[in-house]
Amino acid sequence: MTRTMMPKSEPAPRPTPTAPRSYHFPTFERHTLQNGMRLVVAPVPKLPLVSITAVVDAGASTEQEGQDGVAALTAQLLLEGAAGLDGAALTDRFERIGTSVEAHADWDAATVSLTVLAERLPEALALVRDLLRDPEFPDREVARLKDERLAELLQLHAEPGALADEQFSRAVYAATARYASPAGGSAPSVRALTRDLVRGFYAERYRPTTTTLVFAGDVSVERAIALASELMGDWQGDVGPMITRAVDAAPVTPIVRVVAKADAPQSELRIGHVGLPRRHPDYFDVTVMNAVLGGLFSSRINLNLREAHGYTYGAFSAFEWRRAAGPFVIQTAVKSDVTGAAVREILHEIERVRSAEITTEELTLATSYLDGVFPIRYETTAAIATALSNLVIHDLPEHFYDDYRQRVRGVTTESVLRAAQQHLHPEQLRILVVGDPAVVATPLAEIHGAPVEVVTPEGVEVAA
């Protein structure tokens, strides 16, 4: 039997990309109640859902010296008892209206957030009111959450990546700076926290004038104002004194430090220095510059260490954006015996991005990615509420999200070079390695021609 061969058809041509569609962030309005509480309302009636986020100016940066961790502990305790209900009863109330609630504090703010059916909005907001206005801070829950935090710190110290993150903060910032220790507090500071300190922090920071209620979803501006006025309008209280603590104070001299992990087969690397505050005018230039340097999978650092040399599965860089100057950090994990070589390549890429303009192709790849993924980030009411919360926390312009893509596309190869030259500082780099000092100390010393500090996982200096 003869088989007839069909002629091969030519593959269909690949579709060409179309021009990016315009994007408009949901319209929102602001309102201030008579007691000073602020509202931000974004009506998004596509689904019968409303996301609520209460943003309180009660982050770790507002803590008094000696109370590190009290902001995180206070926020957690909001869910453990309020208005005569214990934590289990509060959880049950939220579940009965078809939702769950989260409360936490980071560096810049404490937040309480949830998403609920629009018809359940009054009940949900009443419960949020109870959490914010009438928390009880039970002694047993204070003790339990402190124990959990201490156990978490023990676990983190056993994990090289988490240990590197913590020790890098100590290397970048002055010992007196709040940013030098974890946002949740260190073991000594957590042990020193008491219920009275929690109540004092709450009394100073949780006030109507420090609180913004964000609504996003199937709710009108008028309804949000009416509900907030009814449930929160009579909340009174003055905010405590402003904190003058230098949260981001940092030395400018370079450091090469090894956190001793004997017989470690891998080294965790953290390289960087103090970065920039979120409201810095070079935000967009720096964001694109970092995307090219180490912010994307196709970035220079990742292609160098992963693809060209096979030192790692991934290497990335980031500016951590906070109200004050958060860190700039490059991070990766490599085999111990190539630690020095990997550090050399990272330093080479920093110098390279500072010495010449990036290519047009690199710029297009970075800006196309940042431009393209931007609208995808805000497809849910919860994501919109989070975006509006960031607008509040960092005091960003009203039109920030509508202008974002245009501002990204407006970055040039010249402005990227200028950002790299002005905001990457090789002479200030802090090189932190968690690994075996017997293997990594000598190669690291040869890079800078200077002695290497060796410390224990607790940060105590030992003989090299």
C-alpha cells in the first residue's frame, strides 16, 4: 500500500504586538470626618464586593527607642480581643459575615484589611471599628504572641537566607537606627515588651487623626461617608508626641563581614548600602535602572551569575521603598568555593552600569515589562485598596497610578546612567556573607585588600 505524503504547510506567522492599551486607575475621592479621620473611596461596582483597609500611622518607624517590635505586637493583638469578645469570638463574627480579617504592622503603617459582600459592609465596618477603638490586649495573648515571635527568631537564625537578611540590616545601618533591627523586633527587645507598653503605644498612635479608611468596590462615596460617620465619627483622642529617632542613620564606610556558619556548603550573599526614600524624585529612573541591573530574570546580574558562570539559580537586586531610606540590596546564594568570584562579578556589574549607558534593547525590555504588568496588578478590589493605602502611606500624588506607565516609558538610557552614577555607591558597599569563614574569608579579603570581619549568628565579632 502506497502512503501519500501530504505537503507540509508553512507555519502561520507570529502575531505582532499591538500598541499598549490605555489604562486608567479607578477614580477615587477623599473625605475627612470632623474628628480628623480620613476616607479614600474608590467605587468599583463590577462585583458585589467591597475591600476595606484601615491604615494607621503606627508602623515600626514610630516606636520609641527601646520598644522595638511593639508596633507589630500591637497590630497582631487587635485580633485577640475587642469590645468584650475574645479572639475566637471575633473570628467567628467575621466568618459569619463571610470574610476573614488581617492585621499587621510594617515599617510605615499598621493595617487592618478585609473583603466582604457589599450587603455585609455595615457589619464588617462595625467589627473593624471595635478592633480599632476598643482592643483589650489580654495578658495571655501578649505572652503567647511574644513566645511565637521568639520562636520565629530562633527558626530564622537557623535558616541562612533569613539570617543574611537580618545581619545585612545590621551591616547597612548604624546600631542606633531602627532599620538596623527587624521590624518585628529582636529577641532582647521582644522579651522586654509588656502589656503596658502595648497599651501605651496604642494610646499614642491609634487615633482618628492618624487613621485613614480605604474603601474599594461596590460602594458609593456617599454610603462610605455615611457609614464611617455613624460608626467612627465620635472617636476622639490626640496623637502622642512625634518620634525624632533617626530610623535610617547609616555609616558610609565599606564593610566586608562574614557570619560564621561552619561547614556551610553554600554562601548567602547580600551586597548593598542605604538606598532612597520612596518619595525621592528619581524613583522612576532608579526603578528602571534596577530592573536592568538585577530586578528582572533577564537582568545583567542574573545573566552573569546564572547563565554565564553557573554560580547560582538566581541573583536579584532591589531598592526597598520605605518612607525613610530603605536598603539597596543584591542577593543570591552560591557554592562556598565560588563566593569570591561571585562577589567580583557583582561588583563588575555595578561598575558597568555606572560607566556607560545601557542599550536601547535593555531599556525597552525593562520598560515594556514594568509597563505591561502594571494594569494586571489592580484587577481585584483588594489590590485596589492596597494601592490606595500605599498612596496614603507615602503621600503620593493623586494621579500617580494614572501617570505610572507614561513615567516609566519616559525613562531614557541617559537618565538610567545618571541614576546609577548618583545612587549606586561602590565606595559604600556592605558585603555580607553567611557561610564558612575558613573557605570564604581569604577570597573576600583579596577583593578589597582589607581584613574581613567575622561574627557569630548573634552578631558578636570573633577572630577571623
